[in-house]
Amino acid sequence: MDNTVTDRFDTSRFEASRNRLASLAYRLLGSAADAEDAVQDAFLHWQAVDRQLIKVPEAWLTKVVTNLCLDRLRSAQARRERTVGAWLPEPLLDGDPMLGPADTFEQRESVSLAVLTLMERLSPHERAVYILREAFSYTHAEIADILDITEFASQQHLHRARRRITAARRRDGDEADPASARRIVEEFLAAASSGRTERLVALLTDDATAISDGAGLAKTLLRFDTPQRIAAVARAGFKPTPAKRRLAGGTPAMHYALVNGAPAILAVVGEQVVGAVTFDITNGRIATVRGIAAPARLTRITEAWRRHEPDTPPIAQW
């Protein structure tokens, strides 16, 4: 086989793994843009190495991508940018291949915005072990080889990661079925846009939390921790005004969607997603609201939206 054919074959082998590698990188980094960069860096490593020496390409690529992601997490820039309380994960529209496997509860949970946010509390090794084990079902022996640690260390990292994520979860309860979730979110949108504060409060749990990135303008996340305060902020934020339309670049349509497995409202101008609000629902009420409007965090979801066929929006002209 000549070099041209060999290179084409090896490139095809890499491309066959690209979505899985991107899904791994996204879970580790919480950023689609950073995940794409990590996978591209892995491709450069793949091209440079003597591939005849690689016995199991999938395992080799997993190790390279994982460690490239860990290097990013350990960097001084990442530590500044990802300070707990100053960072939200990048939202992805359901169906995006970067969300990866979703066959088990653990796989679905590992890509939720809630868990991606909680993983900022973990060390890079704890995060890697948790994702490799929970989302990709690697054994501790395989994880030990990927991270160059012992099996015992892998087990300890997993134990600590599970304990910290469980301790940080604030609520237990039944998740809403899809139809109920949509009804609750659309009621929230209708109440907020019409200024019905009492209805908003009734839709929220007593210990509800709202988090916003302030459209990327604030140095830290904006947090609101009482139903009354969240209702007031939602009423102010969702009330349409000419100034807000100018800021959005036009008159948005408010679409219901699923984002990282959770119900969401997307504000869309033309084919551009200009804001995403996601909801965690438990026992029939809203427990967490997350608002993401920083343009840099909405690039990939906009690209996915342009390939999407949405339902009729609850609000066609906001």
C-alpha cells in the first residue's frame, strides 16, 4: 500500500472516531469550541506518530484527547476563566453529535448543564475518571493506563468525584415527563413576558436558583436565590422593549427546545440564537434557571439550529 493510500486510510480511521472523541472532550471541558480544538490537536498528533506502532488506535486516541484536555484544564488561563461562580458550560442542542452516548442515565446526566457545572469543583483527574467511567464505561485498568495512574488511584478519584457531585446536588425528586416539562416552561415564558409575578413564583421551588452569564458582560455570574427575586428578574428580562430588540439585533421568536437534555427557551432572530434559557424541573416545579447569552457560547447551537426544524414557537414575535 503506497503512502497516499495509507494516509487516506489512517485519516478515515481517525474521522470514524471524531464524534466520540469530541463528545469526550466536550464532557471534560464543557466547551464545544475547546473540544473541537482538542480533537484537532489530537489529529495532528495522529498524523505525526508512527501509526504502525499503535496497536489499538481507539485507545491511543482516547488517551491523547484526554490528556490534551487535562493540559487545558490545568493551564493558568483556564484557571482564571473557569473560576467557580464565573463560568457556565456551552449549551448544545439535543441531537448534536458532540453530546455523544445517551443510552444510560449516567451518560445523559454527565452531559447535563447541571453536572458539567458541578464538575468545575473537581480536580482534572477526578473529572477525567468520572467521565471515562460513568459516560464511556472504561474499566479502572483502562483508565489507569490512559491517565498513567494506578487502578487504586482511579478508584479513589471516582469515589471522591461521585461524593462531591452528589453532595453538591441540591435536590432529589421526580423529573417531569417531556409533555409536563414543556407545559411548565411555556407557562413560565407566558407569565414572565406578561408580567405575572405571582404565577412565576408559583412555578418555582422554594429554594430555586437562577444563574445568568450577563450576556458575557459581567466578570462573574449573576445569581438569584429566592422565588420572588427570580420572578422579578424574569419579568424584567422577558418583558419585550424596543431597546432589548435593538440589543438582540431584531425581533426574536421564542422557541421551545431541548438543550443538553433539559427543557429550554431559545431566543432566535432570523437563524441566529441570541439567548438560551434552560430549566431543571423537579416535582412539577422549576428548580434551576440558567441564562446564557454570551455570543461566543452560542456559536455551535446556532449552527445546529440552522439545520433544525423547529415547532411553532410559543411567541413568534417577542
